[in-house]
Amino acid sequence: MEDCIAKIRQARALLAAAMARCDVPQIEAMLRTADTELHWALWNLGEPVSLHPELERSRTG
Amino acid sequence: MEATFWNRHTETMPRAKLDALHLHRLQALCHYVYERSAFYRKKFDDARLKPGDIRTLEDFKRKLPITDKSEFIDQQLANPPYGPTLAMPDELIVHHCETSGTTGKPLAIPYTMYDTVRYGESWIYGMWALGIRPTDTFYFAFGWGNFAGFWSTYWAARRIGCRVISGGGLDTKGHINAIMRMKPTVLISTPTFALRMAAVATEMGVDVSKSSIKFTYHAGEPGPTALPAMREQIERAWGAKAGELLGIAEVDAFAPGCPVGDGVHVNEMNNFTWSMDPATGKEVAEGVIGENIITSYANSAQPLLNYRSHDLVRRRMSCACGRTWAKLEGAVLGRTDFMVTVRGTNVYQTAVENLIGEMEEVSNSYELILTREEENDAMTVKFEPVRTVNPDRWGELARQMSDKIHKALHVRLKCEPVPPDTLPRYELKTKRIIDQRPKEFRRALDR
């Protein structure tokens, strides 16, 4: 499971980079949904992740 | 052997690891609500408590004030729709539900998009354990409205990847016809409505035990887990396996069933729960009946910490199914405030009493007679007109009372006048509820 968790964390980092460079609302919404799902996966694997990723995104714009 | 776990990794997580995870999440939740909710900041301040003071699970249970639904309703009434109970920016609220308002005013429930994901997920653990799979088709036998239970089941069905058929807007015969035509495999309804549909189908000459339905899944009132007689009736009528979820609209679908069938497991990825003696406020030991106190991680828009459910439960920390998540044997065994479900609507003694008290020509003495009629719990209100009211007007008073209850509680109860001063008076504990239902249709503590 450790390898799976590491891959999910890498995927979130890639998504964050893509979101930072994206100015298309449709694609931005898709990336946001994808990141929520990956955060949810980590949460349901018992990983110590933040409570509310949507607030982090809203802070970063 | 086919997996019965939606997520074996966490459903069988050792208790010590689960508790460490809870502590980490509860500490983060305390910081979150202190920073973002005026309601909780005041709670903490009134208790002279800072989020950093919560260092153990015992700290959380003992130091953090208990919360109750009435507090949230009061705050919302003063500043609608959500008032200081809201912890998320308004622009992140994407869905709104409400409680039925049967205890008084309805509670408004805001959700973020992520909250709807979390809430829907809770249902799935029990559905998966029962045998429901992505190839199944759900039939929803109800109107939608603002009721969280129905919406969250829909969120669950989408997450599993099942086909969804809505029965919204159809009458009972319409539901039967739709089921026979569309051939769904999962029926979602209240348990009593499942039995009502089967009875109507028989009148139509349709045998639903031979229909496509393989599973029935229920919530909203005592069902197959709390009432074994109910399970036997539903499973025989539909020729299907019946499952039950225990949820609370404003909290989460927090206890999604167990394949053993004699209880429900708390979804410990979404909720932290413990049992409290309602008289002393202290925690009771495993196996001892107490009130279920819930903290939800699922509702970030309107967080609920150390929230009173008023459900009396018996908690076990192990189960033959292999899940380590806390198990509530028999689901809800009783209520701290007496409640009965009449045709899908929760009716509280105190709510009826308050309405009777508002009628000037009626005495304070009354009785609520509980019976079982056509697969439903039924309630008759016996009341006394005051002596100055002419008996010719008693019938009119009964109609007024029935209308008043219907308007406030959304359920029509039979109201029956009896001559003044004929109902029993009590010096000490008043007995208002006369339960004439067969024992198998009462919750364990009401038998």
C-alpha cells in the first residue's frame, strides 16, 4: 500500500502544478475534482492529510 | 471468495491505529472550528478551552462541550439560513437539505461539494457488504424534496457506478409498475413503505417476490436491523436481502450496516463516536446502553462536534464480520426523548404535547395510543375538551387538533375526544404513551 500512497501523493503534486498554470474554467473544474478524489483516497487509507483541501485551493485562488 | 469490504484496509484497521487517527483528525477539527465558526469559538471560550488543550481522546470527550440540535436551530432562526454555525465561505456551499422539523423547527443543512462526496461514501460500506455491485440498478421509491437521506443515497449509487431510476412523483401503484417494467435490482425506501408497496402489489395481482429486486436498503425509521420481524416480512415479501443504514440527516449516513445483520458499524473514516450516560454525562463502558455522541468529519460546512443523537445504543468493539469499526448492536435500541415513526415521519411526544398545549379548549391531560395498522405504526391522540365546551363541539375540536398537528408535523394523526376528567392523572412520572403495538415492532427498550 505504501507504493500506492506515494503514487497518489505524486499525482496530487502534478495536479497542483497543472492547476497553477490553468486558466480554462472547464479544465480547472476537472482538475479540482480530480484533486478532491485523490485527497479522499489518502483520507480513506488513513493518511494524515489536511481536513479541507477546498480551503487551501481557495486561498491559492 | 468475493470481497465483502468496500475498503478492507480501513474497515479492519487495528483499534490503536484507528484511535491515533481519530486523535489527529479531532485535533485538526478543533482548530478548524475555532478559527472558522463563531458558534464553536464561543463554545470553546465559554468552556475556557483552546484547541491546543485537546491532547487525548479523553480530553475531547470530557472537556469539549456537548452540542445539541436545538442550539443550531436557535442560531439559524436568529440569523437565517445558517447563521454563525457556518464554517465554510458561502460560495463553497453547493447543496442544501433540511431536517423534517418534527421536533419543532427544521434544521438547515449546508454542504460543500466535498461534503456530498463524503456523505454518499458512507452508505456504500453497508451496500457493498450486502452484495450490491456496480452492475446493479437502483430504484428510488420516494419524492426527493430536501431530505438528506435520499440525496445521499443517490450520491452513493453514483459513486458505486450503478444505474439510477427515480420514482419521484409516482404513487404506490406507479412504483410497482415502474419496477416491473424497468427491472431494477435494488429498492431504496423506508422499511414501512417497502411493506406498503408489497401489499399494494398483491392487490394489483403482482407478486413482487418474483420481481427483479435482489436487495432492499432502508433508512429513516427502525428497519430490518432494529426489528427482526420487519426483516423477515420485507425479505419474504420481496424475495430479497434487506439491509439498513443508521443515519442522521445533519450528521452523516454514519453507520452503514453489517453483513451479520444484527447491528450497524459506525463509519470511522467519517465519524468519531462514544456512548454517554444521558443522566450523568459520563462515558459508559462497552456493552452498556448509552446515548450515542457523534463528531462528524463529513460535514465541514456545518461541523458537528460531540453532538447529541438522543439515540440509545449498545456499543461493541468487535464483530464476527471482521470489521474493527464500532458496532451498534440492534442499531437504535430506544430514544432519550420518546419518538415513534408514523408513515415515515418522526413524531415526538413533546412536539404533540406542545401543540395540544396551544389549544385553549383542551385540558393538559392526553394520551398517545400506539398501534400497528397496515404495516405502519399508527398514533391516536386521546384528549379532553374542557368542561365548558359543549359536547356538540368535540368533533370540531378533534378536526382542529388533527389539522394543527398535520400542519406542524406533516403527519395526520387520529384525534379522539374523551369526556373531561376521564384520563388518568399522575402524581409522579406521567405515562402519556400507551404502546399497543406487537412487541416485535417496538424498539428493544420500548418493549
